[in-house]
Amino acid sequence: MSAKKRYLETLRVQATLFVEPAGLVVAAAAASLETPPLPTDDPAFAVLGKGSQISTGLSALWRRWQYSAERGWEGPASRSINRYDLVHGIRPNKKGHAEALEGAARLIQAWEDEAHAAAAAADSTPTVWVTARLPEGTEEPSRGGIPDVLDGLDPWTLGVLLTWTIAADWGRRTLTLRVPALVAARLLEPSGNLVCEPGGSDAVAAEAGPQGQPDSLRPGVFDDTPVFDRQPVTPAHLQALRNFSYAADQLYIVFSASGGAEVLPLEVIEGRLAEGWLGVLVASASDLPESVISPWIKDVVPTPEADDAPSSGHGHARQDGHFGADLGLAAGARDVVRRTYREHDKERNLRLLAMARGVSDLRSLDTGRSGMLPVAVWEGLLAPASLDLSPFRPPGADRWRSGSGLPLGVLGQAQIYATNSDPKFEGKGHSPLCRHTRDRGLAASDDLLTVADLLARDDWDWCSKCGGYAVRRLTDIQLSYYRAAHRLYDVAGQLDDERPHRVSVDPDVLIKQLEELAGWEPGGHEGCDWDGSWRWHEAIRDLRRRAERKRGQTAS
């Protein structure tokens, strides 16, 4: 923060080179002038019409001149153009047009002389101390989309701040000025753009102490202290974050005694604070350790040689080592890179993806506002391809719906998200990534199912375009089991004697594949029974007996 303050002071000093201090004093004097007597009987203005029209025109000219004179620090030449406002709408070749222009020029020059005389009569030495507070940043800034604490300030006020600021506390938006008396009188007017009070550095120092305003940005709220010393966040802190940060709309790791460590969007944190939540900000997506993120990004970003790599599509043969790869976490990260079109956004989106992967229910990332998370990040979290659950369906007479009855195991609790999972509710279910949905991405009102729920019923009313749902990217263990189950299902199909369009098979090859599948164990559970392990091994033993019979038949 000290380095940033020094940099701001350097910029301020450089900007003062473009400001004329004497012009600021003249502008303050012009703002203090009362409306002068207007020469409505001057024949030079006869072209304007009757007496009332002349009076209206000259009054408007005075207001325009004073408005121009009090808003900047430029000299009289910049305001002489106001004389043309008096003859607006009158043809230049009309008799009296030139005389009216000359009369307007004389009036403007007289007013300029009066303002300069008032400025000269006042002491221009900066002797008066003023404390000024900058206005709050706006949600809809006037400078092209970037929040700015200087929004809403006219050029004269900006020039005063640049020229006579002695001390600045940017965190509290408080500046200490020492200005000429005429400038101080204008700053202290109730109608000014700034909230100003008489007094100087002593008042600022008192407010900077421990009893300062509750919305002050003291150290320890964001990432400038160790987590052990982190201070609770307040709504004022988050408002300041929105005003000053380019990356306010992202995810944050937060900690509270009530919820533990969580990953939440900024708007969700604001809603909790309104209900009395007490917690701290641990880190944002941009704070994730570079030592962990950089190697991962290098692995994710494709190289030119990646175009020649085998496809990881979902429709490959079940014995293919790349089968189902598009459902996994690695494919999700690659999709984020592929779907992010601006190069400088790729790392940011990957950081958001890494942060969001730790969320237990992805619907909590919805803030009721479209665009909180980029679509590319949603596509990295959710797989657009539907799951092929054929190996896990029970055997049946319907050959198209019949399966091998394999246990779901680690796949049972894999998450499924759909816009509508109730067949009784009007409208088909869509994937959150389907183009039929208004906002692509998850909403808090979407439905959450598991793969076990998906397999328990067959009356779902899904969209034929998107499949009706999106599956959360499978972990490495889940993807490994998904592939193993499909390999086993494929072996069962090859050993099915009633299967139409049968092809010759090599029983020895099938037996070798079954031996490999018999050794499959979920990570961290080697040598232990896992959910459904008995049914898994029983299916393998049954298929091996059939393969050995087929081998005996082939040998005979």
C-alpha cells in the first residue's frame, strides 16, 4: 500500500503541470459573482427582438459564461466562444447580427475583468486548511465502465485536489488541502461536489486511529496479513472492493465458525453479511499459489503437437484407453482454455475453475445475476455429454435397455444438474449448458440429482438436443471405474451367444482383459471391500467361466 501511495503522489505531481493555479482562483471568484445589471436597452442587441427577448437572451448568456468560468482554469479565450450562444438561430447575414456579436464579446470581457479583479483583491496564498472526502464510487461509473473515486467531480474540483493536496488517505477517501481563502469559501459551500470541513491534518490523523470510521480499510481485511491475523469483513469493505478492484466479480475462499472454509461469490458474501454473518476472506482466485497453478496451466494449455494426439471423445470403443475422457477433470480444464477466446483471460478462468472445483453444490455459485462466472468456467465444471449407464442397468428382455447389472460404486454419488427433473412439471429438462436455457450456467433453482437417482427411474422427460442434464466432471477415480465398467460390459456383449451380428472372439484375449478388470480397486481402498465390490467380482467370475467354456468349445 505504501508503494501504491507513493505512485499516486507521483501521478498527482505530474498532473499539476497541466493545471494553472491562478485560473482556479479566478474560477472561484467567477462563481462568487452576483448577476450584474444587463444592458437590455443597448441598440447593439436590437436584433434579438423585444425587450423581454433581449433580457432573456442576456440572462442566458450570463449563466452560460459563469457556468463555463467556474468549472475550469482556462483563460478568457476558452470562454469567448459563448458569445455565439446569444445569436443562436439568427441568420449571419441578418442586419444587426455582427453588432450583437460584438456587444456579447464586450459583455463577456467585462465579466472576465470583474472575475480577475475579485481574484486579485483576495489573497491567493494557500493558507486555509480543508478536509475533503471523496464521494463513494458508483455501481454505474460515468467513465466507460471502470469504477473511479473521481467520478462526478468537475474539472475545477479535480484541479484543486491536484494542486493543493497536502496529505491523502486514499483508503478512507480523505484528502487534506491547504488552499487560498477564495477557493476554501467555494469548497465549503453546501452545494459543492465534495464533503468538506474546515480543518486539516489533525482531523485526518484523529480519524486514522483505532476509533476511526467503521468503513475504513484497515490492514488485515484482504490479503495483506497472515490468515491468523485476518479481520472480519464488513459490507463497507466489499463496497470498497467493488469500487477499487478490477477483479471484484470472482470467487473467494472464506472462513467462518458457522460454515468453516467455503468458496463463495462476492454477492453471496454480501447477502450473508446482511444477515449478521461473521467471517474473513482467506483468498481470491487471483491469490492461489503460483507454485501450484503455473505447472498445472502448462499441462492444460495445448501445445502445437496436441493436434496430432488421439481424440478423447466419448464415442470411442470401450476398450480404447481414451474412452469417456471428455467426462473427466482434465478435459474440463482443456475446454476452459479452448472456450476462452482472449489470451489474457485463460489463466484467470483456470484459476476460477480450480477454486470452483472445491464447491460441494455448484448451485451455490449462482448469484441471481447473469455472467458472474464465465460460460467457459461452467463448461469446465460440467460435462455436456450424457452418461452411458448401460453397464449398470439390470438385465432384461429388452435388448436395447438391457444391461449387466454392475454396481454403481463410486459413480453412485456423481452429481447431475438439470433445469427440470420432475416429469410432472411443465417443460422438458435441459442441461444448464443447453442453448434453450436463457442464461447458460447453473442457477440456484436448478435441480441436483445423483447418478443413482438417474438410474432409479425411466420416466424422465429430457430435451432431445442436450440430453436433459449435465454431469459434474468425473474425478479420476470415478472416470477409471466408468471405463472399467464399460470394458466389462463390452466383454459381456462379446460373450453373448444370442447377440445379433456376432463376430468371432478370442477367448484368451477376453480372459486376459477380465484378469485386468478383477484387479481394479478405487484409489485409497486397495485391498478393501468397496461399495458393490462383491457384485463386481461375481460378474467377472461369471464372465470368466463363460469365456473358459467358449475356449473349450473352440479347442474341440
